[in-house]
Amino acid sequence: MKEEQISAEEQSKHASDYGASSITALEGLEAVRKRPGMYIGSTDIKGLHHLVWEVVDNSIDEHLAGYCTDIFVTIHENNSITVRDNGRGIPTGMHQKLQKSALEVVMTVLHAGGKFDKNTYKVSGGLHGVGVSCVNALSIYLHAEVHREGKVFEQEYSQGKPKYDVRMIGDTTDRGTIVTFLPDPEIFETAEYKFDILAHRLRELSFLNKGLRLQLTDEREKEDDGSFKTENFHSEGGLQEFVQFLDESKTKLIDKPIYITANEEGVDVEVAITYNTSYSENVVSFVNNISTRDGGTHVSGFRRALTREFKKYGDDNGFFKKVTFAISGEDFMEGLTAVISVKVPEPQFKGQTKGELGNSEVTGIVSRCVGDALKTFLEENPGHSRRIIDKVVLAATARNAARKAREMVQRKGALTGSGLPGKLADCASRIPAESEVFLVEGDSAGGTAKQGRDRHSQAILPLRGKILNVEKALEYKIYENEEIKNIFTALGVSISENDEGHRILNTEKLRYHKVVIMCDADIDGSHITTLILTFFFRYMRELIVNGHIYIAQPPLYLVKKGKNQRYCWNDKERKEAQLEFSGGKEDDDSVKVQRYKGLGEMNAEQLWETTMDPKFRILKQATIDDAAEADRMFAMLMGDEVPPRRAFIEANAKYARIDV
């Protein structure tokens, strides 16, 4: 791929010429409100937060162009959002073709912006050009304020329509753009912004953009000193700090990350790599600061280079001589944590939400850049290189043992007919879409669940005690664990390997489309739930991704007075029930409250009507919004490193429920 060469002098000239003429308009906004999912992915909580990313991306593009150093995001009390930056400010001059202010064009015309002019932005995350105009179309209110050329300009909109022409309202010595918007409740299923979701993305952006300062403020929550909840994000180490952050709960194998920067054919490649002693991989990728959760050509190039260079190094030095089976690409990924960030002038994303990069030329570029750097690292750091190769050999040995263990388990299952575990009380239906299985903590609760279930569609699999912590166990040990074997055989899934040694979960014979984890509502129950979720995340992730895993929510209390009774799932509901039954008297001793600590404290009828009856039960669906963050959390909660877990518990202690 060739790129037009532009001198520093010409770049400076083009930057100073950034004005109304730089804004290119392609077409209108008509379809956005009718089919919002086409533009922002969905109208659920993901789509709601996607609005923020679209506005923030514009500020990030200003940073990439060299003009923005600070970005401020504020959640207001009514769940409106303000994004403020100190970039150049959106142009406000007259657009010659449309005879409107360039600000109005950017805010109201689909595919309009400076992103289509390569002289304005060399690289950009928002190349589709529908970002802020979509935010405007899907907001019941939006206010844009621009500080530019010594003046302050503003315009307000409702559902994408301007309330008045762009107007000048004062003088300023500042520069930048301030966008405040309130999502339209008629469009979105939820209106509440989550601080943690926003904080996670801003933290990512701070790692991806060394030196950039970002701040998140939540005006809905105050700290002890009366100030609003605020978190600042800033990184001078960039991707090197990013991989260390992702690996903070794991034992490192090499002293510091392998850091790679290169440029080829106009594509900037930045990669940070480290290894730890765990048994899983964690590869995170970005294109122009946009998270590519589904990978793409840049990730393919990275994997190709890593496998090629490490295998060649091991072969050349005789490190694989004693290995009696083939080393696969999967073996080089065990214990790997890597962040891949590329800047591509004209990226080809698959879909507006930009989940996967499609530029074929990027595969070779990343492969060459990463390969050259790894070759140098391996030659100059023999100690670290040998440590990684030893890890690869152990991974290959364990993988071979795991394959044999899997085959043994699956062969035994086939020899016993259906292979279903004896503890499983199966349902009558053989239609997976209408069948569900409850993984129940303990034989006692399992017995109660068997009595209370709908036998046509609900199966029960009791689990004895705490299942194996797969975060700390070698893979072959996992397939030897009785409870895990029961889960595999009950669900009807199996694991095989592809040509590269990657585990493949075979779900064609999945017997239930709902797998419900049902544990006690106490600390031990929460721990067992986390153990089971860790197992699904590491070994049956596709079941989570495809929406098959759920967590039952048994009630915490039963409030009774006379013939009145109500099940309550939290303290707020309990207090409301107590007040209602007592006629508003808080100190009425005739309110009887039963606290359920275990499922076994309920009889079959109670368990059915509160936790298992599809008409009234509450199920939480397990989802993966961010695989890298999920990896970090499971490693922290279930891994060997104590300090990060202690810090997490201390930081979240005020949200904990204390069982007495």
C-alpha cells in the first residue's frame, strides 16, 4: 500500500487550512432514527455507551492530529453526558456547497466530517463519518459549543434537528469542543450510564495514547468530602504499562514487556508482549484506538510472526529435540499477554461498530514488523528467550496430556450409551431450545430442585462442593475432575483441536440452550458461582458468547405478617415490604423476616415459585463485554497473586453484602 508523501511544511499548511472547506458531506440522516442498530450496533446498554465513544473518538482524532492534550467526560445527574476537549474546535464557517455552518453540517449530515480529507486527519477512528451525527439523531437534546479563533459558538438540537442557526455568544482564549447530549428514551432500552464501563474505555485510551490526560466525573455520586466521584487516566508508558496492568494478578515470566514500534507503508505498528505462568492467553487489539474485539488482519499478522520466530529460534538452538510430538501455534500463546495497536490511514472495518479489521495488506506489514523485532529480542536476550521456550515446551506437553485425557473421557462416555452422569435428573424434552439444566450447589438443594422442577423442560445436575479452580490447574487435571466431567457429559459438548492446536468447543450436540448456575445466596455460594463461571470462561467461552449461561437469583428474605408474605431479593425490597405490612411503622415487632442463606432452607414449592418458575424467577445472563477485562478479573479473583485481590476487596468493600 502506497501513501502520498507530505512534507512537514505542507502538513503545517494543511493544518492551518482546516476550516469549513475541509468538511465533506456525502448524504443525509434520515435512516438513523428508524434503524439505529445499523449505526450504533444496538439500542441496549452497549448502544447507549456507544454514543459516548463516538463523541470521544472525535476528541481522540484531534489528539492523533497533534492538537488535543485533555479530554473531560462528565455524567450528569439526569444521565446526560458532556465531552469536552482542548482540540482545534469544529469549524463553524459557511460550508460553500450546503450553505450552512460547517458545525451544523457535522452535527446533522450523515457521512460528513474532516475524516474524508487525508490532509486534515492522517488517521482516524471515526472514518465512517456517522459518529456525532448519529449521536445527535438519537438524542432528545444535544448542545454543541465550540471555542475557536477567539470566539465561542453554539447550536442546540433535538432528535437531530437544529433549534436555531449556529450563533456566536462570546469571546474566549480557550479552544476546543464541548458536546452535551441526552439520549432519547424512546430509542434506548436503558437510560442509565455505568461509571465502570466508561472508566474502562477511558483507561484503555490513556494507555493507547501516551501523555493524553482523560478525566471522568460522575455528578450522580458524591465522595465523603462532598466532591463528585472523579477518576483520572494518564499513562507515560503506553502499551508497556497496558500489558502490565492486564497482568497485574499473574506471576510474570520475563522482567519487562517486549516493546515493538515500527512504521511500514504508512501503517504505524505498536505492540507490547509479556509472558506469565498462567495457562491462558490474552491478546487485545486496536486499530486507530478502536477496540477490535473480533481481531482481524493485524492480529493474524501478529500470531504468524510470533509462532514463526519462536519456532525458528527453538529449532535452531535444539530446544525442541527431546519433544516427541509436534509443537503447535497454540503452545506459543499459553501465558501470553499482548496488546496490538495499529494506525491505518484507510482502515476497512467490518460494520460501523468496527469489531474486525479487514485490510489484507496489514497482515504482512504487522508480520514483518513484529517478526524483525522478535528476532532481535531473541538473539539479544537469551535468558528470557530460553524461559519462554521452556514455557512453550511445558505447554505442548500439557496440551498433549490434556488431549489424551479428553479423548479418554469422551471415549468412556461413548461406551456407556448416552454417557449421562448418574446424578443428572434429565428433562423429558429432547428439544434443546426449550430445555434448561440447573447446576445446583450440593446434593440437598439438588434433591429439593428435582422435586420442585418442571420435569418436561428442566434438568437438574447437583454439584458436590466447590468444583476445581481451573485458573490454577493444568488442563489435563481438569478433565480428570469428576464434577467437570459431569458438566461436559450432561451438556453434550466436547473439545477437539484444529491444525494449529487451538481448542475447539463442539456444540452441535448441546442438549440445553439454558445452563443455569444455582448456588446459595451467601459468600460460599458466590465463590462457587465464580468457580463455575471461571470454568465456562476458560473452557466453554462460546456458551457465554452465544447467550447460554445464566445465574439464578434466589431471594434473600421472606417477609411475613399474618396471611401476607413477600419474597425479597435485596435489603431495599425487604424494608419496603416491612413498612407496607406494618402500615408505615418502622419499629413494628410483628414483622417476621426469614433470611435465606442456602437453597436447602426452602422447600420444593418455595424454590420453584421464587427461583425456577420461568414466569416469576430472576435470571442474570452471563455476557462478555470485554474479554481482556474479564480475563484480568478472573485471574485476580481466582489466581495465585494475593495483593491485587486484597486491593480489589478493599476498594469494593462498601458494595459488599455481609452475611450474619
